[in-house]
Amino acid sequence: MSGVIGAMRRTLLSCTSIVHGGTARLCARLAAATAFAAITSPADAAEPGMIDTTMALFAGLHRQEAAALAVAASVLGFSVVAAILLMRTRVRAAKIESQLRAENQTLQSESDRFRALLFAEPQVLISWAAGEDRPDISGDVALLVPQGAAHPPQRILAFGTWLQPEQALAIDHAIDALREAGEGFLLNLTTSAGRTIEAMGRAIGGQAIVRIRELSSVRLELAEMTIRHRRLLEETDALRAFAAVAPMPIWAKNATGGLAFANAAYAQATEAANVPDAMTRNLELLDSADRGEMARALAEGRPYHARVPVAISGQRRIFDVHALNVAGGSAGMAIDATEADALGAALVRMAEAHRRMLDQLSSGVAVFDAHKRLAFYNDSYRRLWDLDPAFLDSNPDDSSVLEKLRAARKIPEQQDFRAWKNRLHEAYRAVEPTKDTWYLPDGRAISIVTTPNPEGGVTYLFDDVTEGLKLQRQNDGLLRVQRETLDNLAEAVAVFGGNGRARLFNPPFARMWKLSAEELTQQPHIETIEQWCRPLFDDDAAWQALRGAITGIDNRSSVQLRLERRDGSVLDCMTIPLPDGATMLTFQDVTDTVNVERALRERNEALETADQMKVDFVHHVSYELRSPLTTIIGFAHFLNDPATGPMSLKQSEYLGYITTSTNALLAIINNILDLATIDAGAMTLDLGPVDLRKTVEDAAAGIQDRLARENIALSVDIDPTIGTFVADERRIVQVLYNLLANAVGFSPQNGTIALSAKRSHDRVIFSVTDSGPGIPAGVKDKVFDWFESHANGSRHRGAGLGLSLVRSFVELHGGKVRVDSVVGQGTTVACEFPIDQTAHRNAAE
């Protein structure tokens, strides 16, 4: 009823707002009709009287009222329909609300039940909504972090406070991957308190959820088994991967003997196309005999180990094969030992060669193995200790050998032999070799080097150093003598090592350079010594040469210098490289010698000047005398000519004297001029073939009158096969004439002069021998000097130019002159001329 009244109120308000003035009555009527219709029940409205009454009410309306009534009726109808729909909607909403409340209660019950189930065991849930950083944490947080004011639940996210650092880092990375990429994870962790927990992360419904719970009892065992299973799988995968790529053949066989696994190396060794091909064809690596032996060993439950040959691609290789029984079959591998086998054989050969080499050593060698038994000895060892070969061949131990030597008094006497032997046997446990010297009762000194062997045992090396020690004592004595000798030398001596430092010096060295002996004992460098010595001598070039000679490596040659110091003294300096790489530096004070040398040199220069003046004077005089002498000779010949008129016998005799003297004087002048020409280097030889016989005859013809006057015989001996040689014939005649004239002058009356000519290889040798008084030893070196004339008891009187001219002409031909003389037995002068004059064609140049 209240709804009807409300509808009427709204209708009247609508009418009032739409119709103004005259329509009020219409609205009132419409309202009355509406009220009437609303009050009247549907059953009453169906009665005829009621319908008539209603119709009568509407029939009394005029046109405008009818329009207004229609509008009002329309509005009223809409309002009634809207009200009905609203009422029906509210009824339906109330029904849905009731259903939702019932469902909510059901869901709440289920949520409580699920929550109770979820937290039936201690665990913590952490969830992050999509796009949010703040997590929702629920569950028993105290399981991991004690909850309280000081420790809020969010502290559980500080994993480093309750986990090990590595595990905290792992769960951090896992949660980051879960939130960013939705990657789930499952981790088994151990807290700092020792609890084992499980952390699981999943992405569910747009949320990242992490569940952390403690593992115990069965679940803990399952987790541990899972971890072990995972590790075993990883190890299995790693081992399978390693076996697949291992360079040595690896295989596994099932109980029937078929291949269950093979790697690429096995397929290659069996010349299969690939691993499946090898397994399909069940290819075998070993030959039938080796396979049978391996099968028998495995059948007996023993592992099989053998080194067998295998043919691979036509090449023979050596493999170490190892096989053993495993669950469900057997497994094996073959390791290529070809190189090892070759190296082993080479090692055996090397060891044998080593043994042969040790047998040749003069040092005694004895090798004892790890059990202290003699494994090897050489003949020098046996002879050194004079041991029985049968005893040594029985491989005695070290102690037995020492006891035998001790019994024979061949090793040093020891107060406590056992302790001494124990110290000696410490070498079996040592790492570094040791060296000692034994002084034997027989007076010998034996050096023993004990070297531990890498494979165990020791090697003894015995050397008889008796002579070495004796030589060392002698060397020490020599060094002391050398030291005393150096200290007492007048020369200053210093020895510098290869590093340029002074290793040795004597007192004169320190005194000569005004150096401190204490500073020199510190082994200063040559550059430091140079700085100390520069106040006395500062020639940079000389010091650089000395530094180079002392510190040089490539050019180790001796250096000789003369140093003129500021104090006026003169030193002769010499560096001498020593065999050990050191350098000896010596200084000798030659000030007095230099002063005497200078005086002698000045005197010699004065004498040479005077001699040159003499020679120049003789040359000048010779040229000046030749012209008037030629005139005299010419007029003498003119007077001797019968056409000039007769002369008395006395005049003819005097004219003969004049001619003889002028000819002798002309010969002397010509000799002087020839010598001057040769000395000036202006003489040129007129080379050509020389007839030796004719040359000798021409030379002998010039002295025939003197031979006849002195009654001296001339004996000529010319080799028939001598032939000819190239020379200046006129000068050869001149040489022979001067030799014969000199021999005639020194030969006694009724004596004999011998002239011989012979060929010797590439030379022609003339020799003239007289029987005169000979030449004394003190005069022999001067016979070729100008104007040297010595009678030596003979009647010879000459200008002393003949032999000088002989030597000059012979040397001009490239030959040489030799004088052999014995006092009282005569003299032989031999001249040698080279047959080939090509190298001496311009000898005077």
C-alpha cells in the first residue's frame, strides 16, 4: 500500500510540474481515477458498473484535457512500470546477495581449512604481487628468524643473517630470476643454526611465491637422496662425457660380450666409421689371443692388465690394456704406450751405456739400491779397495762392505764406528749430496761424494786425491812465493778481475800512484782507481784504452802505453790478459831510461847528420875529381901514342905509373858514384839473359895481370847444367871482379883462389874462396860498410868499397851475400841471385 501512495505522490508532482492553471482539474481527476484504479482490486475492476463509472469519468473530458490525460497516463504508466521493475530488481539483488553470503561463508570455511592444512607443519610463505616490491610474509617466521620488535618478519629476506654466504647468494639469485623471468627453483639449504630447510619458488596467478620449510624425517632423507642422486647423475654425465672425448680407447661390454659403450678413440682404433658403427658391428680392439687371455682373467674374477701390440691403420702400436668386471658386464681402456715403450727401451740402452761409461771412469763408483744392497760397481771401485769380485757380485749390503773394509784396515779408524756408519747411512734419507775426505791408514786421501738416488738408495763416488792435495799444498806454496815476489818487485803490478775490480796489487803500485793500501784492499773498480790517479795523469785516451783492456770481453789483447805524468816521471804501462779472464796491469818507471835514450837519440841524430855530410862530401868530391881525372887519363893515353913522339924508357915507366894510378882512382870514383846512385834509389838494372861462362871469363880477365904478378892460381868450377839466368850482366861482372880482386888482395903469394857457380832450386850461387888470413869475428859485421878496409896482416891496401858495392848490386837483384870465414884458414864470400827477376825489375824504385 505504501508503494501505491508513493506512486500517487510522484504522479501528482509530475502533473503539477507539467500542467499549469487550467489543467489542475484534469490532474485532480486523473489522480482520482488513478487512486480509484489503484484502490480497486482487479476483481472489482472487472465488474460492469465499475467500468462504466470509469468510462463516464473519462468521457466528461474535453480535447485538451484528453491530451493532457494521455500524457499523464503515459507518464503514470512509465512510472508504474519502472517501479515494478525496480521492485523486481531489488528482489533479485537480495536473492543474489543471500547466495553470495552463503558462498562467502563456504569459501571462508575452505580457506580456513586450507590454511590450517598449509601451516600444519612449520613453514614460511613469501609472495610478491606482480609489479610490487613489498612482499607478503606469512607462516612461522620464528622458524628462521626470531620474531619481535627488534627482528621484524621482513628480516627473513636478509638471507645472509641466517644462511651461509654461498647459499644466501644462491637463493638471492634464484628469487631474482623468479620475479623477473618466472623461473622456478628448488633449493636445499642449511641455516646457520644447523637446520636443513627446503626453499621452493614458483610463479602462480601473477604472483611470485617462495615457500621455505624445514626438512625432517622422511622428507629430509628424500631431499638428501635427491641431492645424492643429482650428484651421481652429474658425476655419471661428466664421466661419460670424459670417456667419450678421452684420447684413449674406452669400452664397456654387457654380460653377453657385446659392446654396450665405446668412445670415439675406440672407433678410430678399430677403424670404424663412427661409434654406432663400432657398436653395431661389435668390433674388437685386441686380437683373438689377447682377447682370450683377457676373457679368462675376467672369468676368474681378476682384473686384466697387460701391454700388448695392436695394429692400427697398418702401424704397430703398443697399448697398456686394463679391464675389470663391473655390474652387468666388464669395462676396459687401452692407453697408448708406444712412446713410453720406446722411451723405456731407450732408457735401458742409456742405462747400459751409462754402466759401460762408469766402468771406464778412473773414479770408483758404487751404487746401492733402496735396500742398501750393492746394485752396481765399476772396476776402479774394486781396484781402489782391493775387494774380491765374487764378494761384490753377491750384492752385499752397505754395512757388510764397510765391515769388510774395516777388518782389512782400509778405511779411517773411528772411535765409535757404529755412530760413524750411521752418519754415513743418513745419505739414504737425505736429499742433497754430501762430500767428505777419508784419510786412510796407508797414507792415501780419498774424496767421497755421496749422492742420494731419486728411486732410492745412494751412489758413492770415490777419488784418490792424494796427488791433488799434494799439488794443492805446492800451489799454496807457489802462491805465497808469488805474493812475496810481487811485493818485492820494483815494477807496480795490479790484477783486475773480469768485473773490473782490483783483486791483487803490490806495494810499489800503491806507492807509484800515491794510493792508500787500505782502499785498494776493498777491491775498487778500475774507474774508481782512475779517478784517484787523475791528479798525476789525466789523459782520457790512455785511461779509456786501459779500461777497455781490463773490462773488455771480445777483444782481449795486450795494450802497451807510455805515460808521461805531471810530476815529470815517465811510466811504461802494459796490460796482459790472463787465462782466467783477469787482466794484469803493470807500470815500470823508465824516467832514467827515457832521459838516457833521449840523450843517445840526440847524439845519434848528430852522428847521422855528420855521416850524411860525409857522404854528401864524398859524392861531391867524386864528381869534382872525375872531370880532371878524365883529362889526365886522356892526356896520358895521348902521350903514350907513338904519334906524339918518342919517349925515353924512364918517361914511359913514369907514364905507366900515371896510367895505373889514374885507372885505380877512376875505379874508386866510379864505385863511389855507383854506391851513391844505389843509395839515392836512382839506379836501374839492365836486365837480360846472362851467359855465366862468359861473365866469369870477363871478370877473371880484369885480374890476370895481378894473378900473374902475385903468382896466384885461379880455379874456376862452373856447373855444366847451370845455363843462363836473368840479370844485369855488366853489374854481375862488376860483382865478380870485386870479389876476385878482394880475394887476390888477401891471398898469399903462390896461393889459390877458387871461383864456383852452381844452380840451387830457384837461385844461382857464386862463391869466391881465398886462402888468406881470414876475418876476425869483430870485423866480420863491418866488411860491407863504406870505406872499411882491414889488412889483417896481408899486403892488401884498398879503399874499402869493393864488398860494399858487391852487397849493393846483389841486393839490388833481390839476392843476398853471405860471408864464411875462419881466422887463419881463409874466407868464402857467396852471392845468391834469384833466377826470376820479375819481382825485382824495378828494384831501385
